Amino acid sequence: MKRFCLYSFCLFFFILLGEYTNAQNASQGKVMIVPEPVMQKVNAGVFKLTSDVKIVIPANNKEVNTTAKLFAEQIAVPTGFYLKSVTTAGKSEKSINLVLNKVSDNAIGAEGYALSVKPSGITIRANKPAGIFNGIQTLLQLLPSDIVSKGKVSTTAWNIPCVEVTDYPRFGWRGLMLDVSRHFFSKEFVKKYIDQMAQYKFNVFHWHLSDNNGWRIEIKKYPKLTEVGAWRVPRTGVYGSYEGPREGEKATDGGFYTQEDIKEVVKYAQDRNITILPELDMPGHSMALAAAYPAVSCTQQQSTVYPGGGPCGDNVLCVGNEDNFTMIDDILTEVAALFPGKYIHIGGDEVDKGFWKACPKCQKRMKDEGLKNEEELQSYFITRLEKIVESKGKELIGWDEILEGGLAPGALVMSWRGVDGGIAAAKKGHYVVMSPTQYCYLDYMQADHTVERIGGGFLSISQVYKFEPVPDGVDPKFILGGQGNVWTEFIPNDRRVEYMTWPRAFALSETLWSPKEKRNWDNFVPRMEAQMKRYEKAKVNYAPSVYDPTIVPIKDKDGNMQLTFATEIKGLDVYYTFDCTFPDDFAAKYQQKPIDIPKGASEIWAITYRNGKPVGRLMIIGIGELKQRL
Ligand code: ACM
Ligand code: ZN
């Protein structure tokens, strides 16, 4: 309790860089855009956005019309302007022109755009509506940050700096995955998340709709999937330490999306250049399915939806049970009809093959099919699923475990246990999305666990920024792109999803969109901070971990522990105490030399300052714990 109050106190004093506008930055020849565009030139002058500006759209193009409407709606509240869309503007009228190229500009592809801002007008040209949408996202970032404020702001001059931008993505797959099984997130929150993704030019929302802990999509033919599978007993606390269901306890925690909800979200995403990839995780991670229909598993045990923690129980679909393939076919028929994208993700990860070893039906299947081991049984299962997926006019994606026992012929691999699975798949001529834990697992903590408290591992934003989706020696044409994964075992609410996603997904967006040679951490930091400032105005949560000091214990020549500090960004001063008092800039300042630990000290307290203001959070770490890290 004591510490909780101190953290809050610290957050209260958390102060970032002062206000900025891109028009002011432009006077120094730079603008703050994430992800960094391919080419940009800042010119003198501004375009003054006023209420009489018209948005000029092509006649008869629904998608560009929608983009124009969304832009007008987005800026209406803060500016008080309700910009009209027209197909031709009057001669003297100032306009924002959204132009589809008559002759395709091959350099910018389907999602690229050219944006020109002059005092007299703005033009976004693109080959396809997706490019116009992306150009609008850049334009929004050029507007003063009040543009994202909730509530009307009337005092700001809505000046847009004059720029010439030519921009297009490095990869066609720029994804974020949200796990809505471990914790359920409402349709409204999912839409908000999609809005955030679109602003940073992500274009795939991978929706992890089923797992051991909840089945989240209505399937009309199998109503128990959501009547039973979407609900579990309520638990508060830390995943992994939850008590199992008590005798007679009601399962009241959870939720699911109706098919109407799904259609609404799919359309919402489409309007924002985002394709939704649905995932139903099979044959492991299937406890919610097995709780609803116990006959699907090897043991056919009656069980409840798994609340998390403790043994995972019977998590495997029986491959020997032919009815399961009929059921999966039925389920995928409904799923395929709801999602217009090319792919369906069937999971395939972390299967406990022990159940198959002990199951007479699975063993019979292996014998009948001449399968040598359970890995080949997994491959048999995935290959049959691939046929089902293809019969619905879709293609199959699975986690990299689907390589075990032989990869199904047309499968796309999502490489998560490092990049090796992706490399192996690409070498066999399969398409790959890279999502390795070391760079892309946004459920991992991003600051010391004494501050962040819970998370699956550790992944700092500067590490995310180092993500390179194309490993050496791999033909880049097989690497479609990359993806950040937000698993939610340790993420119980909306605000925490945002906190874990941002700012790391700013870094990820740049690794997936911007040219490799433009990647530069020091150049990225102020642009990231500009986005953080906008998120404060937009009331989107984000992690301030990049300002936290990291305490690194080392050994002196006699083997005694000394302490050093590291910071992810330059220009931070670290102040510390050993007497359990709050450090401010009158406390001892770290001088970039190892510090001795005073006798009797039980904790170190540390904080960062920049330009005389506290910016990081208070770190309190026990000396005993630091010794264990040595
Ligand atoms: C995974 O993280 N099990 C794909
Ligand atoms: Zn079985």
C-alpha cells in the first residue's frame, strides 16, 4: 500500500516535453511523423485550415468518400468546423484534394500516397483508396495536437506546415494481435483500438477469439460455445494464482461478440484500411470449446472454462474423433462468411501431445494413416484443417508449431518462437509473418517488474525498435511483414491494453512501414514523444517506461556488488537515495560511475529528471533482489 501511494505521487509529477505544434517544428525544417515517411521535405509557410475549406473527392468512389467523411468527423469537435465534401471546388475556394491517380504510380503501390501541403491548398494523390486513407493519417499528425482532444478547442490556430511527402510501406502486413480470450474486451474498445492502429498505419488486426479461457464468437450452429464457453468464474488478482471454480459457483465473468457485432467491427475496420484476421486456436488452447462440448477432447471430461493458472487440464482436441472435423467445418463455414479477409488463423501452438499419446482413438488414427509420431498427427490435423479452410475460399495461417511433422502445403506461418520457424517456412517457399517474442510480444513488461508488476517477460521499446522482419539469407518476398502480439493473461482492462501497446507499437509501426535505412533511434525518440503528447490529449493510456531508470548491478574487483544506471534515452539525469526517502534533484546524482552500496542499506530509490523536471517513475528495488540479479 505504501508503495502504491508513492507510485501515484510520482505519476502525478510525471511531466513530459512542453507543447509543440508541427507548424512550429517546421520552422526548424522538421515535422514529427510516426512512422517516418519515405521522403519528406518541409517548406516555408502554412496552410490555414478554416471552416470554409472544402474536401474535394473523386465522383463515385465510396471508399474515398468514407475517408473524407471520417476525416471531417474526426476534426469537427476540436475545430468546430464541419468540412463539406464536394466533387469540384469553386475557383476561389481553398481545398483538400483527394485524388486517385489515373495512371498508376508504381513507386507508391496500393497503400502509398503523395501529400502536398501549400498555403493555397492540400493534395493527396494515391493509386488506391488505401493510399488516400494513409495520406490523411499523415495530414492529421501535421495538425496541432489539439486535433485529438476530446471536447471543442477554439483557441488554436489550425495551421498545417507546408510539406511534400512521398510515402509507401516497406511491408504489406503490419499487424497487431489482441487476445480477447484470456480477458474479454468489448466491441466498443475493439473499435477504439482499431482507430489507434489506423493512425499509425497498421493494416491487420489479428483477433484471437478463442483459447482455454473463453470462446468469444457466436456460432449459430453450436450455441453452447458462447452460452458455456464465454463465461468463467470471476477472479481478481494475478493470472497464474487464480483459485479454480468452487462447487456451485456461477460463471459470470466474460462475454462474446454476436455475429452482428462481428459484422459491425469488420466494416468499421474496413473503413480504416484494416483487415481482420480471425483466430480460433486449435487443437491445443481449446479448453473453452471442450467445456462447451466435452466430446471434442481426448478424455471427453466434463469441465468448466479455465480461469487461468494451475494445470491446463484436457486442452486438446481429439484427432481420432471424426465428428470433430465436421464440427470444425461447420464453425469455419460461419467464420469464413463473417470475415472478408483472405486468411483464417487456426492457432496450432503449444499442443500438449501427451493426451494424444494416451488416447486410443488418436493412436488408431496414427496407425490407420501411417503416422510415425504425435508430431505427424499434428501435421495430419493441420493439413485436414487446411483443406477445410480452403473449401471456404480462404487460406490457412498457423503459429510456427505447424511446421512440426511437416507443414501443410499452402499454409502461412506466423513465427513466434524466434525467427527460426519463419526462416524454415520461407526456405520451403511458404509465406511468413514474423512475430518473434524477442521483439514483438507486447504482453511482456517494459520496465522493471517492481514498477510494472506483471507481464510475461521483458521487452523494452528500444528493443522493439531493433526488430528486423527479414532475417539474413531469406528471400524477402516470402516475408509478408510483422506483427505485435498483445496476449492478455496479465491484462485485465482496457487501459492496460493501451499501456502495453503504446508506445511500443509506435516503434513497431516504424519497423514495418519505414525504409530500413531510415531507422534511427535518436531520431525516433522526439517523434515518439510527440505522439505521447497527442495521446495525453486523446486520453489514450501509454507506458512512460522509456523515462524510467534501469538499475544494473555489477561486481567490483573484490566481488562486491556495485550499482550502475542505464536509461533508454539520452539527456536524463538519475537521482537516488539509499535511506528510503523520495529522491528529487537535491539527492545524489548518478555520475556515470559505479556506486557503492552503503552498509545497512536495504533498498535503492531512484528517479530520472530532464531539464530540471522529474520525468521517470520512482523505482524502488531491494538490495537483496539486486544481488539475485548479479
Ligand atoms: C503463442 O504465443 N503461444 C503463439
Ligand atoms: Zn484423442
